[in-house]
Amino acid sequence: MTTAPKSSVPRTYQVRTYGCQMNVHDSERISGLLEAAGYTPADGSADPDVVIFNTCAVRENADNRLYGNLGHLRPTKLRRPDMQIAVGGCLAQKDRGEIVRKAPWVDVVFGTHNIGSLPVLLERARHNAAAEVEILESLEVFPSTLPARRESTYAGWVSISVGCNNTCTFCIVPSLRGKEKDRRPGDVLAEVRALVAEGVLEVTLLGQNVNSYGVEFGDRLAFGKLLRACGDVDGLERVRFTSPHPKDFTDDVIAAMAETPNVCHSLHMPLQSGSDDVLKAMRRSYRAERYLGIIDKVRAAMPDAAITTDIIVGFPGETDADFERTLDVVRAARFSSAFTFQYSKRPGTPAATMDGQLPKQVVQERYERLIACVEEITWAENRKLVGETVEVLVAVGEGRKDQATGRMSGRARDGRLVHFDTGGLAGRIRPGDVVHTTVTYAAPHHLNADGAPLSHRRTRAGDAFEAGRTPRTPGVLLGLPTVGAPPAAPVPASACDR
């Protein structure tokens, strides 16, 4: 239930998001909820009436970042007592009332399980002139049943599940997001179709572990089936997903990727470590040989596949030999990109109390060697594409130097970032349009295409961007599994991962 602010002038809001794609998607839901309750987005000309921090708790400095930002807002709050500050997300789920104790000028604290309560909590805090802290231990409403104000005209996040059933010793997410909850395939597809009806060309299926999708309703092949079903959605040009877990990755998913034309040949497959001993200590449930076997199967089915990964350096007990094994796997896997992290101790995780915590200087030295190794490989892999034609979905904000260079930027089908010259089409190409262009230069993290585009296709997503429209979805019914046979589904009137 939402409650409109009691004022003749709509109150303005700003959402500040930290963390993963799931948090970004949750922020779209927060924005949709607030606008349904009568708030309007702040335009930057004045301080917002409401500031919402949607937080992450994965990294060690997450706490410092939040409390530092809250401290910066304190003078504004003292000057404008009617301004409200809310803190949600994983760090709120973890710290709970501690947030208000450390920052008593915060008005609302809400967790990962009750995003839908935010408008009511804001109104209650205003009415009572006191902080409202509401943290639930289990999911109240699946986020995708909530309205959303989408940030992009051309690409959309679609959550197929929330929570995680794994017990990785370094990860705090399962204790903050809870056990895995899956949406019914029909509900997922209804949201995909609703986005496509708004002009969206690309969807990314979201879940903490997308390829365990179906565990709740007893279908271990559900994720591959869902990918194939996305191939039947008219107007959907690109399907991505993140993130799978190697222990659950099955051959049927590889086949679905290879055989479904709109499923992109890009795969984010977290490695974390190349050492079997470290993987065992992490409780990752696979070993390096199994991991590389998956990579080999993916490349056999899709030779053009771009594979990205996550790697942690300096896990407790990691030896020089363990680290060298990680480098060996990186060299064998030939990643197109890698998100690399120095191990970060998180209170509440088993790894935080393990023996063998490594000195900072050791971790830093290994981290720098890993970065150098990864960049050598990604640069070599990108150079193979020089002279090749790529299809680029034009994006917003991907190229920091675009204004200075006169280029535009976007993503190729394999997920690589491409900065391209617009040639004689300057001013006519819009974000959301599609161009084909030829790669002329490769760097470790991007490609350049400095000749004129070979083709330019205007799209409904580009029309929406030009008109200043972003998709707004009202929320899609959940359909969580129940005991017994499900009721007959109604005939849909119109046209769902991490």
C-alpha cells in the first residue's frame, strides 16, 4: 500500500544506489513506488525532499561509504528539518537500528525484504516526527510485483529470483537476501513482454544464482527453458543473464544459448579462485578442472563467446602456489574481462574468523600481478576483433570522453564496450538505436570504430529516448510456488533473473 505525501506541492526524491545489478533494479522499484505515491524525481536544481540510499554490504568499506555520505547530508538536514533521509538495501538489513544510533538524523531504515513499505514508512516518520526502522526476516512482497520507473529506454533488468541457497564462506548476501525465491516462468515472461511493448530491445535476467532457477518448483532445467522462451518474444533482440554459478551450470543452458538467436553469446561466470584448496575453503562446490571444462564446452558451442568473471585475491590461507594456480586458470580461460577484488573481511561470514588472514601488502602485490595478467589477455583478445564488423546497441553514459572525441558508445552483442565515430550521421543516431560498424583499434577494456557506421537502424527505443520517455511497468503478479497443483492461468491480455 502506498500513501501520497500530504502536500499540494509534490515532494521530490533522489535515489543513490551502491552495489550490484540487483540493487540497481531495486532502485528502479523504489523510484516507481515513490512516483506512484505522488513524489517526483529531483531535477538537481535544489536539494531533494527525500534522499534514499540503496546500499550494498559486500565490500569492507561499504559502512564507511554510507556513514560518510550520511555525514555530508547532516548540515542540509539541520538546515531543512523537513527533508527525509532513508537507508535501505543490504547494509540496512545488516546494521538495522545501528544506523539510527550512528546517524540519528536518518528518518527511515528498511531492509531487502520490505521495499514496498517505503512510502508508508516515510509518511509515518513525518507524522510521528521519529525514525522508523522496519526490517523483515523474510520476503514480504517479491520486488517485481512493485511498480518500476525504468532508467533505460532500450535495456531492462528482469529479476527471476531473489536470495541464494549457497553457503560461500566469504559472502554475506544469503544472510541479507534470504533463501532463493523463484518467480514462475509465466510471470517472468509477462514482465519481459511488458518491457518490449514499451520499446525495450534488451533484457538482462537477474538472480543471485540464475542457473539454479526452478529449484523451488522442482524443475532443474527451468533456466534453459526460460532462455528458449525469451527467444519467442517478438521484438526482443538481446537477452543476457547474470550471474550463474559453475556448480549448477548444465549443458542444456549452453545449448539454449547457442540455439536461441536473441540470447547473446556473452557469459559472466564467477571463478573466485583457480586453486582447488581455496575453492574448498570458500565452499564453492566446483574445482578448476570443472570450471575450465564449462568454458571449453561454451566455446565449442559458441566460438565467438565473450566470457567474463569475478576473482578474489588474498582469501585467508591463500599461498603463493594457490595464487599461481589462479593465474594459470586466467591464462587458460582467456577472459574478455574480469572483475577483480582484494579479499574483504565481512563480519558475520565464516571467512572473517578463519586463520591465515593475509597482510595487506601481500594481497596488494598479488592483486597488481593479477590485474597485469588479466589486462594482457583482454587486450590480446580484443585485438582479434580489429577489422571485424560489430552490431552496437547505442547507450547512454558508456563513453566518458564521447563529447570531446565526437564519438558515441554502446555495447556489442558479446557485451564489449565500443566507442564509434558517427560519420555523417552525427545528430541522427540516438541511444537505443542500432549501428553496424568496423573495429579499428582495441584497448584492454574497449574497442574503437573510427570509420563511418556501415548501417544505422532507428528503433522504438531510440524514439522513446528522443521523446524523453522511459518505460514504466506497473508490477507483475508473482506466482511463487504453492503446495499442490497451481490454479489455471488466466489468458494473458498482453504480452522474468538475478
